[in-house]
Amino acid sequence: MTHSSNLTPVVRLGMVNAYLVREEDGLTLVDTGIAGSRKAILAAAARLGAPITRIVLTHAHGDHIGSLDAMARELPGVEVAIGARDARLLTKDKTPDPGEPADARYRGAYSGAKTTPTVLLAPGDRVGSLEVHAAPGHTPGQIALLDVRDRTLICGDAYSTLGGVATSAKPNPRFPLPALATWHRPTALASAIALRALDPARLAPGHGKVVEAPGAAMDRAIATAS
Ligand SMILES: [Zn+2]
């Protein structure tokens, strides 16, 4: 797998990615995998020889926050950041925000967590070198993270690359899970289009391998789902 020197994927069971993003003051952990991923994440950080100083969550699904509590216990005082809308889902508060689509439905596992986020993110915020972009649809408040140094886009489940690059707006027959767990597919498609417009140099999804120069594949995925 080729990837940026700033980005280290931590793959758990070949299915769910967490990422370690190198910053001058340490590592940012993006997503925490399923429960039981703590040792694999810590081993990857140890190989990089730097402390984890921040945790950022792309969205509140259980396979992305499963080891949040274990990691937060391991790292007292660590910054924990998530989009404000999905932060409510960490406490299993499923009340809608005003103006959300009436045909949206919570799907997939919202397992919740005991850890209270220390930072609630909004589009345009920065977490180290990562710029926060809205990516709702798969969950109501999913965020994507663009590394402004090299335009790596960590996209959560807005796209997956397992079984080919696909949006979460339409099931990919080879890996339908992200679409089947999606809150509102039309919103997910709009987010996929918005993220494509960022012209990322590298796509780092929640499921599947990191893809270099993903533009054409993202275009095809959008066309497939449109
Ligand atoms: Zn998800």
C-alpha cells in the first residue's frame, strides 16, 4: 500500500480503518475501530515513535468509535473531537435537528460511548493539519478531514474502497454495508459530490485501501449512485 508519509492506516481485521496522522507535536488518531482495537492502534503508534495527542471521530457508528473509551482511558487528557451533530449520538440521543429530512432513518449500530468529547467540530475548523468538512448522509453529522499539507482526504464512510470505490448512497454489491447503514442516501450523494470537488490527492476511507489520485474513481462512483 502506498501512502503519504503523514498517514499510517491501522487496519483491524481487514475491514475497518483507523488512521494515524503525523503532526509535529505527535499523532492524531482518526477513528478507533471496533472494540478490541486498542492494542493494534498502540502498536502502530509505537512503531511511529510518537505519542497520540488527539483523537478525531468521523462519525458515531460503533465500528468507528468501538475503542474510543479504551483509548481515552489509555491516554488521560487526550483531546477527543467529533462533529457536534454526531456527538449527540455518542450518548444515544437520537432526537433530530430542525430541518432534517423526514425520510431519514438511523441505520447501523450506534453503540454509544462513555467518553465525553472535549471538542465539538464544525466545518472549517482545523485539527492540526486536518481541515474539517461536512459530510452528512451516512450519519447525520459525519465529517471528512482534508490534510492541507498533501490533500489526503480521510472521508469516513462517505466513500468506501472495499470492492471498488463507491459512495454510501447506493449499495455496492461487493460491499453493501456502508450504504445499508446510511441515514439518508440523497444527502450522502450530495456529500460525495462536495468531497469530490475538493479534488483530493488521496482517498483514505473507513473501509478498504487508501487510493491515490482518486478523482476518476470518485466520478464513476457518483455516476453509479446518481
Ligand atoms: Zn459508518
